[in-house]
Amino acid sequence: MNDTAKVVLEGGPHDLIERIVPVPAPGSDVKIEFRNGYEHFRATARHSDTPEGRLPVYEWWERTEMPG
């Protein structure tokens, strides 16, 4: 049995392919490395029916650039 919590990502770059991702801990923010930066997503109160079952929805809220 896989007990890794997953969430659905909404918003952010249109070319961000992975939209169902593992989350470190329920309710914690998700940070995705993408194009020399990070896309940040926060939990919402919503859920979405997906091929992997009903999952919490996380919304994009900011991008940070990698140093360099």
C-alpha cells in the first residue's frame, strides 16, 4: 500500500507537466523546481476527483528564482 499523500496543483506555468505530486506532509506548502526557479503552491479547502482518487487542491501563489 502506498501511503504517500498526493495533491493536485492548479495555476502556475501552463507547461508545468506534473499536476499530481506527492506532498511532504498534509497541509504543508509544495515547492516544485522548474526552469531555474521554484513554483510555490498552497493548500486550499477544495478537492478534485482525479484518476488517482479524490485529492486536495493546491493553488499556485508565487515563483522564486534560483540564485545565480
